[in-house]
Amino acid sequence: GAVVSQHPSWVICKSGTSVKIECRSLDFQATTMFWYRQFPKQSLMLMATSNEGSKATYEQGVEKDKFLINHASLTLSTLTVTSAHPEDSSFYICSRGFPGREQFFGPGTRLTVL
Amino acid sequence: GENVEQHPSTLSVQEGDSAVIKCTYSDSASNYFPWYKQELGKRPQLIIDIRSNVGEKKDQRIAVTLNKTAKHFSLHITETQPEDSAVYFCAADQGGKLIFGQGTELSVKP
């Protein structure tokens, strides 16, 4: 069964609004989780590493003030897209895992900003 | 940081033929290389992986080879079937975070 869940699976919002995406580790307490973004017909791009109890680590080029990550518990990481615009429309996927071992991905969240 | 290049971007084969997808990576510290199959709108599914202390790994019709010296690794699918049609991604692990290749759209024609 799934070991990582995401909610919602899809969301449509108006430009300028904020959207929160939840990622839950169902079977394991995860001190670290990862957020990826995937535009249509493109690869998965790592956005940030979510660290429980501390600040997230963002990849180069990812706006930390726009993509707020909170990892308040060992089973939940959230990604908030603030002031979303059409260019933020994408497939957002979280994962958890350990270095050198299989990563477990969530089912993804399809965000459409009108 | 790590950079992963994947080729080809598209690959079309006849059912029963073999398919090969190649990737190169830049960071010699990377030591774990998974391959994923992704269907439209779905999460990536791990199909095979290899660690840097191994040169080759096989699982039924799927095999992966790794050349650490040259920093490249390849996915081999034999006896392809129409249900193998999907997008395939290679990746390199950097301390748990994955750096993905650009993807290969594989089409297996009956």
C-alpha cells in the first residue's frame, strides 16, 4: 500500500490566491522529505528539502518566499504556493527516503492556476 | 551540483525488440542510481536501481549497467511489450535527494 499520501490530488485556484499541499508519511517518521515539481512533458525537478523542526533547504532558483515549506511533525510536510500565478501550474510531488535507498513518492498534486 | 543527462528523449521500438536508454552523471560522489517508469498523471514507479559497488543488475526483462569510471549508466529492456510504453527517468542520488534525467518517452508498437 501507499506509504506517502498527498492532499489534495488536484486543485484549481484563481491567480493571486495561496494553495497548501499536504504530504504525509504513513508508515514511518520522516525527518526529511523532498518536494519536486514537474511541468508537462518535462522531468521532475527538485524544489526543496523539508527538514523536521528546522528551515527547508531550497534548490537554486526556487523562491523560498513563494514556496513555503513547513515540516512541523515527523509525518507531515506542507508546501504552500503563495500568490499563485498561471506559471505555477504544475504537478507537485513529495517523497521520503534515505540516502542510497528507494525513495517513496506521493501520488502528486495537480495545480491549475486560472 | 549533480547534473544528469539522459538520451534519447524518444524511442520507438517494435514489440519484442530491445530498448536501451542511457544516462550520464557528473558528480563522482553519487552512489545510487534508480530508474523510474512514469505513466501520465501518476507518480514515478521504481523499476530497478543500482548502487555504485555493483556493475550490473538484472530483474527479469530489465537490466541496468553502471560504469563508474565513465560516469554513465544504462537501462536495458528486452522483449519489449506494449505495456512497457511510458516515460522513463534515470536519477542520481545526492544525499537522499534525486537529480533526474530529462526522460525518455518509450513507445512499443505491436
